[in-house]
Amino acid sequence: MAELVEVTSADDPRLADYRDLRDVELRKHLEAEHGLFLAEGEKVVRRAVEAGFTPRSYLMAPRWLDGLADVLERSDAPCFVVSEALAEEVTGFHVHRGALASLERRPLPPVEEVLAGARSVLVLEDIVDHTNVGAILRSGAALGFDAVLLAPRCADPLYRRSIKVAMGAVFTLPWTRLPDWYGALPTLSAAGFTTVALTLGEDAVPIEQAVAGLDKVALVLGSEGHGLSERWQQSADRRAIIPMAAGIDSLNVAAATAVACYVTARR
Amino acid sequence: MAELVEVTSADDPRLADYRDLRDVELRKHLEAEHGLFLAEGEKVVRRAVEAGFTPRSYLMAPRWLDGLADVLERSDAPCFVVSEALAEEVTGFHVHRGALASLERRPLPPVEEVLAGARSVLVLEDIVDHTNVGAILRSGAALGFDAVLLAPRCADPLYRRSIKVAMGAVFTLPWTRLPDWYGALPTLSAAGFTTVALTLGEDAVPIEQAVAGLDKVALVLGSEGHGLSERWQQSADRRAIIPMAAGIDSLNVAAATAVACYVTARR
């Protein structure tokens, strides 16, 4: 049973994990240094714990205790009980979903482990927006993808905002970082995947055609602003496009991913 | 040629259109009352003006003047030139895209006008998130839809954030408000459209099957949290689902829309 600890001062050092949640740069450093991540909202906290992540602590206003009673019942981590005003003072925003939890990150699995048995894989190059990373993981999971690989500079799926948008998919869909950017796609090809890069390049073929009849597919997606790097475009086995109406420059990367996943899952 | 007017005080009443851009509730009232909307960033400002919206004024730091020189050249509205610090003080955030413009809203066209000649139409019930409204318009435009109809309580496509996410689609894709919520879908059916509601309901059939061979289609989408109202689910001609992996509750509405538009456009 989690020990309920009433905290009344925003300076209490036990609340350190929950400080300034809106300060993205500060949070990146703090979370990396301490190997933690934040889950927000009853549903997300529950999914994180059920997925086996170890809680360091919980923070919530009294009215949220009941909703998570079963989770707290089975937990050894302390639960800091604070007023809503204090929660807002510490985190820097109005915590309208109520419950927060700080959980331990786990070592990222090796690429081979994530790929074992996978038939449809997403590979994200430098997606910088946490909302997009979350939305892509959610779509991938919903549309039947088995795993996600992230380039070294892709945004963090365990950042609070990514988790919230992914609706828990980040806890259940296997994912890891690629150790090597330059050779990533040829390595996947050598592992038996046909790498299909989504691009607006001139030699791109419609996605349905690009994936038709393929066995193991790695769908490769680039950053929001500039798309895929030249290196990844050129080192992919195939280049594909989602056919668009005349005069439209592109789809949002999360929308493009949803369409590409749907088409690829039905190849 | 727009008159360049240097402004040095945040209290200058001429900057009233640009106040507190992050305060959603305040902006909703202010923009409705004055019949204006805000465009942000060189590309979006340019697209709004090129789409024929009349600017009331521009606001920008000196370094953004060159990029919009051609737009200002052809405009009669004043351009308020301010320091970046002053822009931040007035708007309430760091305007990293630089140029802002306040433009006149136009009277919404009648539904019949928006539907004239349309073969694929999106109908949004109560989408509350401006990012989702923008993303849906962008996907609709990119994937070949001809028009968008909004239920009376759907979020505003001309809100700054919607416009930004829509990347200009809100200026080019015809859209309007439905005057009547209750009878909206039967009215569309009477106009020759097969209304296809995206739902997780038990009698929903896969989207590909639901739209196969149809001529005029209206794809009907519900709100983020609870989906479509019972009334709209029941008054639609067909109910459709995007097939999903076991154990996943749903796709994000913007992702679902992208997939549904793609499939419907290729019916």
C-alpha cells in the first residue's frame, strides 16, 4: 500500500520530480539525469503501472485518491497528497487530469529484441514534436504495427505530452533507439525488411504500390519541417508518396503516418 | 502600400486586435464581436490575403518586413512595427513566426453554396480542439475532399491555432456552419449524399465496405472524447469503422479522419 504523505510546501524536496512540467528543456535534463518519466491522468498512470513500470512516487489532490485506490493499494511508492493550488504551484500548470506519477525509465531494449517476430515496423527519423511522436505511436499500435525504431535525435516517447497523446501505446508497443543513424536503413534491409521511405521526392511511387505483396516492411518517416534526410531517402529500398490533391504541399506527419500504416497493414 | 506605423507602447489601442492571443476564451469573444481573425507567420498571412480576406492591420518586428514586402505593397491596411519584446508583451507569447495579421471574417456561405458540385464532404459534429479541426481540414483538402460542414458547436476553423495547423486549407477548402443540428444528416441525405458516420458502434462496417461504389458521400465525424451523438449516429445512412488491432480502443480523431478520407477518396 502506498504511504499517503500530506505535503504543504511547494519547496518540499520530495516534490522535485514534479517541478515545472511546462519547461520542456528543464524537464528533458531532469528526466534524463534521474532516469524518470511523468505520467498524467488516472488512465495513463494506471496503464504505466500495469505495463510494469516502477513508480517512484505519486502526486495528487485528495479528490483523485479514490479513482486510483486499486493502483495505490498495490504500490510501495509514496503518494504525495497536495492541494490543487499547491499542485499548480509546483508543476506550473493547472493539473486538470488530477493524478500524476513519476516512474522509473527502463534500459532501452536492443534493436534485435524489438524486431524479433515483427512484420510491420515504423522508423522515425527526427520527429521533433512530442504530440506527433505520441500520435504516431498511437496510430501504429491501432493499425497493427509491431514495433517502432527511433533515430538518435527523434523526440522522446516517454515525455509527458507524448505519453498523453499516445494513450498508453508507448507502454505496450515495443520501441527503442537506433544506435546508428547513418547505417540504420541498410541494417534493417540486411535483417530482411524492405525499407519504404515516405517522401515527396520525384521517384516516389504511391504507397499502395510500394508496399504491395511485401513481407517484412519498415515504414520510414521524416521530420515535420523538412522530411527525411537525403541519406535516409537514398538508403531506403523504396520511396513512396501518399497521392494528394493538386496544389496541396503535404499532409501533417501524423496524418500521413495514419494513412501509410493503414495501407501497409493491408498489403 | 500599407502604411508602416511604429508603435512603442503596449497600451496603444491600435494593437487591440492582437491582445492576449493565448487566452482562448477572451479571444473567442473578441474575435466574434469584432468579426476578425488572426493569421500568424509569413506563409499563413500571405495565404489569407491571397485567398481574398481583407486585412484590418499587420503587426510585426522590423526583421519580418522584407519577407512580406510584396503583400504589404498591395495592401491598404496599416502595418504596426514593434520590437519583439513589445510583440511578446501584447500577445502574451514569444511570436517566433514573426508576422501577424488581423483580417476581416466574411459572412459564412449557405450550405447549398458549399455543397454545389461537391462529391466528397466532411461533416464535423462537436470537435472541440482547434488543432484537430485544423488537422482535419488539412487532411480533407490534401486527400481530395470538396467541402466541410460544421455542427453549430464545432470549434472555429478561423481560430489562430486551427489556421496554423490547417496550413492554409481553411482559406481554400469551402466550409460553413450547419444551421440545424438535429436535422443535419437527413437534410444531407435528401440532397443526394450518403451520410457515413465513423463510430465504434456495434453495427459499424469497415470503412472501405461502407463507401464502396458510392457517388456523393458525406463522412461524419464526432468529438474527441465521446464520438458522435446518438442522434447523429442513428440519423446517418451508414455506420463505419476503421478496423483496428485487438485491444486498442480508438484512433485519434485526426488520424481516423486521414485514413477515412484516403479510403473514401479512392472509393
